[in-house]
Amino acid sequence: MSRTTQLEHLDLNLLVLFRHLLVERSVSKVAEVLGLSQPAVSNALSRLRKALGDELFIRTPAGMVPTPFADQLAGSVTEALGMIHAALNQRSAFDPRASDRSFVLSMTDIGEIYFLPGLMEALREQAPGVTLSTFRQNTADLRATMEAGQVDLAIGLLPDLKAGFFQRRLFKQRYVCMVRKGHRLDRRRISLADFSAAEHLMVISSGTGHGQVDEILRRRGIERRVALTVPHFVAVGHILQATDLVATVPERLADRMKQPFGLVAVPHPADLPEVGINMFWHAKYHRDPANQWLRGLVFERFGG
């Protein structure tokens, strides 16, 4: 017979602890976040294990790893706690035209180039008093800042942002080759041989999934003569404009850079897979009226 856990026998604080362990994967870090001693956190985890009849988290060299049952619970528990938080902190409906709210978005330099001009135009039309700022963090720190409400939305290719978060697909895009106009590869199609023979600008964008492109090319045995490596995309237009280098970039970034820098984009000869760009928000703020409005605005402008 399956075991049934009665809610009246379960302390809600134990579920809060469970959610923090999903994010932190460390008893000591959870103790620090909650202002408790490590023995107190260990004791609470023991009580939760007993109540649910599962180990929930297994200690490994990589930290406290959730069991399959804990992974199964993660989404529902996080959403339920978010609903309770929203109900206890109910606010009036968000009025964008009257608001002077400042929203914080986490995105890469690609996101800033692609999304911010359109978002600022939308704010001018719909919410003239609202302001934006952007924020860049590694995924581990981003989880904590979004749960704390310090970052309202994260936008991009963030495959590690899972437990405790909602997400919505904005669009899918391919990678293209980008060169200056008049470059010898400025033509409708290029071969893999021409691609490999060219000198390349490679972007290593840490904290995002864009590094998968380099890994795919390596796995397929496609070599590049990398002449320059940079840690971000923001300088790509300036560099390509003045050199004979070739860069592999997301197609929507290419669309933004073509006209200002006199560049062209051609289909990638490696036939790289499409990637999905998503919008992420913490379950704690799923029903927050201001967050809902911001998500709707972003999807209205960039979804599809």
C-alpha cells in the first residue's frame, strides 16, 4: 500500500528548507541563508526525510544531490510555496502607466543588443516611469538573487536554470557566419573547406549555453583557424568591420549588427542545430502582478 503524508503532520518550514536545499545543495549554505545552525538544519532534514519516507538528498563530493523523488517534488513544492508567498503578500494590480518601478533583468551582452532597444521603446509607450537595469551572473548566483527578488527576469540560453523556476520560450534561432561586406566569403553559401580555411573570431561567452557551438564543431572534426578570442559579443561588430575575420553568431544578433557595421550573414556550412531563447522567473514571483506584466511585455515584443 502506498504511503500518504497528511499535511497537518508536516511543518511548512520543512518545505522551505527543502526548497533552499534544492538551490544550495549544501547544509552549511542553507544554515547561513536561514540564519540557523548546521545541526538545526540537519535535524530538520531528518524530520522531513522521516515524514516523506525518502532520503531526499544524498551527500556526494559535488554536494547534496536530490533523489529522484526529491526531483519529482521540486516543481510542485516550489510552485506551492510561491503561491503561498503571493497570497500572504497580496498587492493591488500593477498599473504600468502610474508606476516608477525599477526592474532588473539578467541577460548577456547579446541580450542587451537584441532586447533592450525594443524594450525601452515599449516602456516609453506603455510605462514611461518604469526603468530597467541589467545584471550578469553565473547560474549558481543567479538562482539566489532571483529567489531574493533582486533580479526579476532572466532571458537567454540558460540550460542550468531549472528547479524552482518557470520558463517560457521566446523564440528559436540558428547560428550563422558573419563577415564584412566585400569579404571573400560574402556570398550566398560557403563550403566547410572555405569555413575551415578562413581566420576566425571566437567568442567564449561564459555563463551561457553558446559555448555548445564550439563543442559541436570539435565533435564533428571541423577545424577553425582562430586568430582572435574575446570573452563577449559586444565587440564583434567593430572587429569584423575592420578585419577579414569570420564569426559564428546567433542569427538575431546578426540581424542587429548588419546595418550599423556593414556586415553580412550567410548560412552556416556546419548546419548547427537551432537553440531556444527562454524567459525565466522564480516561482516565488509567479503570481506577482508587476512580474506578470513584465513577462507579458517581453513576450508581446519578442515571442514567436
